[in-house]
Amino acid sequence: MVPRGRRIWIVAAAIAAVVACGTAAEPEPQSSAPRPTSTPIKATAPAPAPLSEWQKRGATEVPPADLQAISLEGIQVVNQTNGAVSDDDARAWAGAVLRAINFEQWAVSRNQDQFLLRSGLSSAPRTVFQPDLVDIDAARKASSRIEYTHKVFRRMVLRPVPDAMKTTFTQQLAVWKPYAFYLDAIGPATKRVTDAGGRQTTQTVLQAGQAGHELVGGELVHDPLMGDIFAFASDWDCVAPAGRQKLAPLCNP
């Protein structure tokens, strides 16, 4: 069992052929992102920053401001920390997860792989964003672009992660954090590939109603550019029986 990204996407055959050669591993880029905060901070809209500041995070363009906008409407946030985290903070953390996903999806659609690696969206970016990085590399080589639509989140359940599970996380090159969200998610989810000639192909990743549950570990970060985000430290498949068994009860519905 290995951690998986929030979307393990099916790569089009023409693009996958380009990836088959593989690329050499690179040293982990140093992030200029701020360190995670020790206590939750209320979400605030950061002031607009010039391109030069985003370039320090690996971006080649300024992300659109509407990535900040998130809504928990229709999503049940369940706090199972027995008071260690307040209900208000649990909701704030859940919103921060959605905001981080917005920035991740933007990065994929704009071939911003260095932003994924250096922005601070993850403390283990090469593990958490591995599917995204593969797609970006393939899209760049094929002069294509990829756009994701994420799954439908029904519940976001905040759970404490026992210290005893640290080895389970580190063995898979993820980072253990004391809290994780169980994402009760279903399809539909799609991936749209636009080739160099402007032709588009939409692939169904999850059929409507198909289960796509995950366990996403991390912590709240108050970022001066992106706002409050949940910096992903791990991402596990809770659909496969092996995953549910290994991570029970964290992966239990």
C-alpha cells in the first residue's frame, strides 16, 4: 500500500507514452513558505502579492484571486477529536483543505509543477503530488494541458492519528501529523486533456456515485500569499481493502 494523490488520474495513452521513459530524481527543492502554525488561525484574505513573490514559490504566473473562495455548503464536517480541536477550528481546517485543493488544481491546469514542490502546499510534495507531477510532465512534453474536476465531498471527518502509526507513514515517504481528514467522497470526477491543436478529450475518473474515499493528513498553515491552507503531509486510498485494513480505524467510514 502506498499513499495516493487526491486524484489518481487515468493518463491518455498518447501522453502516457511520453512518460514511459521516466525522469531522474531531483533533490527536493527548498521551500520559502512559512512554517506551519502551532494553533489554528482564522481564515483571512491575504493582500494581493506581485509576481515576484509567487516566483519565490516556484510559480511563473500569479494565481487567480478566486482560488481563495471556498464553500462547505453541502459538506458535513465531523469533529472526532474529543475536544482537542474545537468544532469551529475543525470547520476552518476543512475549508483550508478545499482552498489547498483549489491551488493544487490550478497548478496542474497551468503546468506549475515547481509551485507544487515549493509553495508549501505539502510537507511531502513528491509523495502527495506524485500523480499530479506525472501528469504535468506528460502534458508539458505533449504541449497539452490537463484540467481536473474533484470528487464530491459528502463528509470531512477530522480524526487524531496515533503516534504508534508514525512508521506506517514514514515508510511510504509521507510525513506523520497528529490529525487527518477522512474524506467521504464519491464521483463523478473527470480529467480533461487539451492537446496542442486545441482538441479536448474528457476522461471519466470516477463514475457518478462511485466511492473515492481518502485519508488526508496534514496541518493548518497561515500563508501570506494563499491564505489559510491545510498543508498536506500524506494522502491514502481508503477504498482498497488493503488500505482500509492497514489504516483502520482511520479509514473506516
